[in-house]
Amino acid sequence: YPFQTFFEQVSALLDNPDPAFIERIRFKSSFEFLSQLNQYLLHVENNYLMGSELRVGRTVVPLSFILAKFKAYHRVPVLKRFPLVAQDVRNYVRDAAGRKLTGQEKGTIGEAIPRMFRFHQVPDFYRDFYRWLGKPELFRHEPGQRLEYADVFALIYLRIRLEGLSAYEHVKHLLVDEMQDYTPVHYAVLSRLFSCRKTILGDVSQTVNPYSASSAETIERVFPQAEVVKLYRSYRSTIEITAFAQRITPNSNLIPLERHGQEPRVLPFESQEAELQAVLGLITAFQSSGKHSLGIICKTLRQARAAHQALLAPGVQLLTDESTTFKEGIIITTAHLAKGLEFDEVIVPFASARTYKTEVDKGMLYVACTRAMHQLTLTYTGALTLFLTA
């Protein structure tokens, strides 16, 4: 299936925060969702082998025998049990009839056992899961459409549980960064694929989607044997920039690096034209400053493209989700794509109340501001975002 990427999911939330879309993401990012999937799989195992007795020649194979054999292979993925059960049925018929089975009889049994099961395709089980749950509206997918990102790992998890998948036994240690961007079902998939020890790192403050963020406590529920180490020291930004970002998303446990610098600047303008002219001036000042990297960080890719087109300054590069190279210098990009990057200086344009107003926007603004190591400037037209005035 073609599917939506995480970047596209976040972009959709930024462009059009649809309540139904948010509700689907929120539910599928919960520990309850993973728990319900596991309960459904148990329901499938206990109830989805249906039918009646199987007749082969003059021999009748009771349904109770077939069910017992099916459940006896509980360590084998559900959809991989059919050949094993079929062989048990062949042995039953052979012993009962006191003769060898013909090739046709063997084939008939091999075809009959899978037909007794309700579904055979993982997507059919996934759609049925929502019917079983009594919430069919939480799965939105029409033929020809892409799967929503929130459904991707749930389908992978079902496939692993129903069909099986070889684990990466050669991997001795798994390192997971940006832990806050993974949901319980993501971690359940990782647990099935990697049986080795794991180190999971992240910062909940740096989430770009608050509706799907995981905390250390969430991860401990998926990995109860895990040892969780929380790190609180910030090694990137000056004390002044760190304190400024705390106005957006307070974190009393954060310990800033003992390095001082300039106070962040918040510059108001009467028009967007004047704002962009000021950004051009800031770019010119940067080019003669001796610093190596400048990030101009926008909320959305559409804003970043528009800013890149409007500025047209020499040496300014646009970084998108399709970019294949990254060069140090002057970069225009989004907060989502800038996550994990750092710049000597950061400019956050369009920091108005009109641009940054939702919980997703708030996370983006925090990420944008915390990309700066030495200098941070925000510009806006109209009213300043409430995340900096409250």
C-alpha cells in the first residue's frame, strides 16, 4: 500500500487541523490501542476458525479435532498454522481409514482448512478490528488512497503477529533516537524485530506531533524490563536562548549549558514586505559576521518555499523533505525538517498569532527556537503569537 509519511502527517496537521484526523492519530498513538490490538488477536485465534466437521471419503473429521490442533500451534503465527493443521487432519484420516490418502484427498484437505478461517489478508483483519472495536469510523481508507501514517505500523504489527517475520538476530544492540516521535505500536514492532538490548533516547519537549508523542513512562509500559535514564542537560543553546524557549514549553528539570550570549530578539513589522526586507538585512549581516550556519526556520513547507522565493538571496538553500544533500551555510526549511540540526544563528520569520496558534504549532515554535546555538531572532507582522506573550 502507498502510505503517508510522518512528515506528511505533521504537515497535514499544520495546514488543516481536522478534529476527526486528530482523534484518529490520538487513539492510534495510545497504549490502549496496542492493548486492544492484542485483545483482538486473541479474539481472532479463539473465534475465527469456523465451519463444521470435515468429510474425506467415508471419514468424518470432527471440528473439535481441527480446533484443538489449531490452538495447539499457539506459538506459530495464525496464518501459518494451516499447513500444519492440514497435515494433522491427513494423519487422522489415514489412521481412521487404515489406508494411504490419494493425492486428490491430500489436496482437498490442504484447501479446506484455510477456507474455514474468516480472513486471509492482513488488511481485512485490520478493517475488521475497527468493526470488532465498535469504532469503524477510526479507519479511513478507500481504494486508491494512501494509508494514513497512524495505520502503517499497526498493519505491520498485525502482519508480524498473523504471518510472522524473521527477527534481526545478528543485531546485538538497538539505539533509538527521538523516542518521543514513536508510539506504543511502533515500539511493539521494534520489540518483535529486535530481541537485543535497546537504548532509547529523546526529549518529549522536542515533539513535532503532540497527539502521537511518547514519554519515558509510555515506553516503560511497552518494555517493562527497560532501564530508563532521563537526561536533562542542554548542550546546544546559550542560557539566554534556553530561557527564551522555556517561555514556550517550560521544563523545570532542564539544565542549560553554562554559556552566555546575546538575548534573543523579537522584531515587529507593519507589513510582510517590511518583514522580509528585514530578514534580507539579517542575512546580509550574517554573511559578514564570520559565523558558519544560519537557519531560517518556518512553520510549514509552503511558508519555507514562499520565503525562499521572496528572499532570493545568493547562497540561500531550500531544504525540503525531498532534498538529498545538506550543505553548511544559509538554509531555509521547516521546524520539522530542522529537528536534529543546529545553527550558529536562527531566524524564525512569521512568528505571529495567526501562524502559531495550535498545540502542534507550539511544538514547532519550540523546536525552531532551540535550533539556535548563539543567536536567535524572531520576526512577525500583526500580533505576536500568544505562546510568547502569555
